[in-house]
Amino acid sequence: SSPQVDRLFIAPGNGGTAAVGQNVPIDAEQIEALVAFARQESIDLTVVGPEAPLVAGVVDAIAQAGLRAFGPSAAAARLEGSKAFAKQFMIEEGIPTGMGAIFRDYGAAQAYLRQRETPVVVKASGLAAGKGVSVCSTRQEAEEALRQMMVERVFGPAGDEVLIEDCLVGEEASLLAFCDGRTVAPMWPARDYKRLGDGDVGPNTGGMGGYAPSPYLPPALVEELRVRILQPVIDGMRRRGTPYVGVLYAGLMLTEEGPRVLEFNARFGDPETQVLLPLLESDLVDIFLA
Ligand code: GLY
């Protein structure tokens, strides 16, 4: 808790948040209703948690209403909202990432898949609640994942564009940082476990559990990642006229050839936040305001 907060509202909240503030029955994606509520209650600071309202422009809408919100604009949140945009951006900025190709045409995607080695990764470009990534150990599995995304449209329009990527092997790490559009302040590195089953097997989920600090990212490596990955993201986004303000989350694979970015998230990670925030000694509100 922060001495600067005397009233806390959570929209829509849940049974746990009711213990720390007042739940408000407005869905996180009802942007107009959220702005109206923020106006009505003269909310000093809105902190946006999930990706869908960020990508839909809730921070822009709150700013247009003359109020303060912590999180990236819709244009900056494309780093998470479009994996195709993020991949293209990383290639242009020389940010280390895995080899991958982007497709809108199902036939072209099938043809590319036939030339790749397995295991291979098939990703829906748009938002799919953490479930749009299939790590496929056989070509048959990959063809099925591709068909489900592009033909069955199990993720709706999120699968109209797909990425087919070489599978990176190593230890995974999550490096989250506070960003003000120019500077980057990394948090402790964390490890989350995305796969459904015990022993880190099965399909990817939105996240099963995690811990921090991750011993795989000692301070010298975090500093190297700040210089080679996080700062170039902030500089590149600012140069494009879409400065990145908020929490930038780099999902990394520590391969034998060095760290590679798997994905960016435009927000605090779940479950990483549950292990990172208890390690924070500063007042979180001061950070949000900065
Ligand atoms: N831990 C991954 C995520 O929040 O999407």
C-alpha cells in the first residue's frame, strides 16, 4: 500500500481485490464507461492492467479526457497487440530475436512450413489471451495449429496474420522494466512457467506460476539486456513518434547463442507481478507518476 492512495477502485475487480479497494462493475474493455467513471470520481491516476484495453486505446481516451493514466498508448501497445509488428520492429532495430516469417495467406504459410525443421512455433499475431502460441514438435501438429488459426479462426481476427518461427531452446526469462518514453528502469528478472502440466509440459497457458529473482539473469546480464534490448525498444518507438510509456515486458529465451526476444508484453506480466512487486522497496505510486 502507498500513503499517497486514500481511495482505490478496481474495474471490474474480483473477490481478492474487494479486500483492498472498491470493486466497480465496469468491464476493462468498456472504455467510454471507464472514462466517464474516472471523470465522475475525479480519479487522479488510472493504472491499466490487461492488454486488450491498452491495445484498444484506453490510455489515449483517459488522456483525452484530461486525466492521468499509466500504460502505453494504443500505438505503443502494438508491441504486444501485433506480433507481426513486434517482429518487424525487432528486425529493423537489430534487436536479437528468433528467425521467423509473417503470413496473411494460408497457402503461402503452408508452403513455408513444409520447408522448416521441427520443432517449430506457430503464433497468432493478434491478442489471444496468452493461448495463441503453439510450440509444435511435429510438422503435422504445426499444420493443424496453422489450420485452426487461419481456417477455423479459433482466435478470430487475431489469427488472420500468423508468424512461423524457429523454436528457440534454453531457459526462459521475463525482464520487466518501467519506462517513461526515454529511460528504462529494469525490475528484478523473473521466471514464469507457461505450460499447463507439472514438469513444464503441455500446451501454453496464460501462466501457471513463477519466481523472482531468476538466477539465470545475474545483474551484469540484466545490464547487457537493458542496453541491447530494452533501450533500443524505447529509442525506436520514440523515433517512430509513438513513445513507449508504461511497463515493458521482454519475454526472453536464453539460448546457447545468447538471449533472444520471444515476445513483448505492454504491461505487468501475470504471474510475474505477484513475485516482483513484493520485492519493490520504492513507493509504486511515485514510479507511476514519474
Ligand atoms: N507471463 C506472461 C504474460 O503475462 O503474458
